Amino acid sequence: MKKQLIVLSYLVFHVFFAHSVNFHAYKPLFVRHKKKEFCYISFVDINGTSYITKQKRQCSFFLSVVYDVLASRIAESLDNKIAHKVILIPASQKFLGKKYRDWPATLHTIVPGKSILDQRSSYSNINLRQAIHGFTREMIYWMSKHKDLPAIVALDIFLCNHDRHRGNLFYNRKTDSFYAIDMDLLFESRLARLAIYNLRRMSSSDIAGLTEKEVRALCRLRTMLERLVDQHDAESMVQLFDTLIEEAGLMSSCSYLNVEMVSNTIAETREKIRENYEDTKELIVVLSHIVDTSLKR
């Protein structure tokens, strides 16, 4: 598979996080281990650089491994710096930090800074989570506060990532940069369709009340969505999804990992990828109308 040319401090990252990896060439050192509610995470050291090995605790979450890698690939194409990098550790591959050798796992870079939840800043009350109400007027306000946030919101809408909470949104004070992590709950809701619905419900007074910074944030959101639509059509997304499923070891009919629940979700995800892609194109039109209306006033 074509290697991505990634500049990170970084020769180690460039070699190790090429999308096709020879795991036998590396000897990671174990640092520490954590058992979390839904997964096991292990901190490992590879050639002096720290990474996280992550593995789900239940087989019903196998697809989360694929989603995490898929989201990382899409984020990388949009902006190389807005999210951590994730590679797939196949089910059959032995690797330090894997609790269950025969289950797939992922290896993650560690982004700089701290989660919003773990620090005090002017962003402490930020709310970009689209799980309940989808894209809201409040999100327009927060997007206007930092240049990185429209790209992260666009990524979440495009991937139907409804769970962008303060624990998986990192901020680095030193570089004034945001980073998105843990994107393993994708395509459960049609977020672009919900965004269209919410934006169309905005009254004329709501649109008239948009500040100049908020209009610019919507412009950037539209630009990011246009870039995603141009770079990743629905069928190429489905193809990448299927490729990652096969690499994870979930496609083999003889594999015990190919459980019925996962198989059903795979089919549903393919359909939602196609639906949300078309919704995103319509959302871009709706955003253009709001931006044009705001600029004329």
C-alpha cells in the first residue's frame, strides 16, 4: 500500500506509521497498562517514541478497530495535524500490549497537550458532541473560537462520529492546537442529514445574528466538507472500509471473529457511508446559502 509521507520528529514515525507495516522489524518495550471500561490500553516504547496499543474488551466492538483506522486515514488526508495516527494490528499478529492475541487491535500515536477535560482553559465548556441534537448553533459559536475546530467538526460530520466529547478532544497550549482522538464510533447516525435539518430550522434572526467570525467558521466548515467530498467518494470509502475489515481478520467465513452481529453492522455501515456522503453534498449547499445570505446583509 502506498506509504504516506508524514513529517514527524520524526523519522521513526515516518517509517513505523507507513500504512503497511512489518511488525517483526520492531521490538517494542512495555511501559504500563490500563484497563478501561471498554478497552485495554498499553503504553509501549518503540525506538524511544511512546505509542498506545488499544484493544477492545468485547467482540461486539471489533468494528471499532476498523473505524479508528478509517477515521485516522481520512483525517490525515484532510489535515495531517488534527488527529492522532492509527494503524491496524491484525488479529493474527502478536504484538506487545495485546490482551488477546487472536483479536485485532490498534496502535496509536500520542498527541501533544491534554484533553479539554483534564485542563483549565477558555475552552473548558466547549461542546462539539453531536450524539443527541446533532450540529447546533452552539457549535457555530465554538468553531469561531479557533481555526482548528471547523476541520474537526467537518471530520465528525463526514464520518458520522457522534461522540466528540471533552475527553477525546485535546488542546496543546504551547502550539495553540487542537487534536481529535478515539474516533471508533462511526456511522451510527446520519449526522449530515441532521445538520441539514437543524440549519434549515434556523430562523432569519438566527442567521442575522451570526457574527463575522461565525460566518468565517461556517465558510471553513464548508471548505473542509468540500475537500472531504472531493477526496473520498462513497465507493472509495466503502472499498477502504472493506479492505480494513479484511486486514483485521474479520472477513474470513471460517474465522470465529466473523460473528453475526459484526456482519450485520458491516452491511449497515456500507449503506450509511453512501447515504451520509450524499447528505454531505446537500449540506454543503445549505451552508453556502447561509454564508451567502450572511455576507449580503
